[in-house]
Amino acid sequence: MSPAPGTIASSLAEGAARLGEAGVDSARHDAELLLAAVLGTDRLSLYVEPMRPVDGAAAARYRELIDRRTGHEPVQYILGWEEFRGLRLTVTPDVLIPRPETEGLVELTLERLTGLDHAVVADVGTGSGAIACALAAARPDLELLAVDQSLGALAVASDNVRTLGLELRSGLHTGECELVGDKPAGVAVNTGARVAAKAAPGEVLVSRTVKDLVAGSGIEFEERGTHKLKGLAGEWQLYAVSSAK
């Protein structure tokens, strides 16, 4: 039997069909997310009450969101949020969408920070602040510095820090990153090749591309190991860094 018109079930069927025709791989999943957002509920509730009526205003809003998704606008930008390590982060077109695979980078960073109390950590190219927020949630003792060249990105990151009730002890800054002070060790976590980072003596986890960006900048790198992170392109290197003599 076909779903009755004007219900959750019929709306889902229509939305998923339109997304599928537009070549959206996750058509059903995205249709569920968008309808749940319109109705102010979660995906599970859609299946608890499949015959619940969807009024005209909600139906019209849902079709608007489906129209945007058929144009292959990321569903996270349509919703305005993405989940990352159990945190709901605001995302806008000013930032890249946090990838689930990047959670592996957070885990590796936390492993490297074991035994380092109140260590300085720089999230270079922070974007939405996903990595900085995840580290702050896991290790409130860290002195976290989130850096980005984009003021729009920093606005999003600041909103996420505030909304999640977190504290970045060293704050959010624009421009390049330089770890300074009397801390015995620092870790810089780089999410991409957009920003070159300068760091005081300590350990730094960067991609090979980022290392190439800072070549000739007066920083010496001593390789400490290679890491392949699931879902992330290329190799990530662990280096000891120091100023060139």
C-alpha cells in the first residue's frame, strides 16, 4: 500500500525519490535529516509516527530544503550543523565540513599528549573549530590556540566554543600560529595545507604538504615517525621542530 498523502511516510518517499533522481547517493538518509529538521524532531521519531500529518507550511519548507539538496548543496550547510566526536558543531559555507575520519587525528593527538599536563596545542587552520573543540572537551587542562586566516571561520569557531560551553585557554586568533612561552612541549595539529605554522621547540603533527609550505622559514624538522590516518589523503608525519641555528 502506498503511503497516504500529506504524511511523514509520503513526504519521505517523495523527498528520497527526488534526491535519488538528482543523483544524491545518500538520498533516503538526507531526506530523513531534512524532514526531521523541519518537524523539529529526530530521524527515529519519523518511523514511530509514519502516518503523522505534515501540514502545508511544513511541507512547503521541506520541499525548499529538498530543492537545495537536489542542487548538491551539502546537507550539513542546509541544516547548519554536523556531528563530530559527539559534539554538534555549527557549520556554514565559511568553513569546511568536519569529516568523521578527522576524529582519528584527534585520537592520535590525544595519544601524543598522554602525560603532558597543561600542554600547549595549536589547531592551525581551525575552520569550524572541530579539532580544538574536541580536544577541549576531552582534555580541559590543555592550553588550546585555534588559528585561522579567515575571520568568517573564526566567527563560526567562536560560536561553537561558546555554544558547547568550552574554554580555549589561549583563545582564537587570525593569521599564522607561533607557539611561544616557557611550556616544555607543544603540539600543532594541522587540518590542511592552507596555513603554514611556525612553532617553538616541541612536537608537531603535520602533513607532508604543510612541511613543504614552511620550507625555508627558519624551522628545522627532525622526523619522529609516519602515520597513515584512515580516510585522510597522504602521510602525516610526527616531527620534533626547532629554530634553525
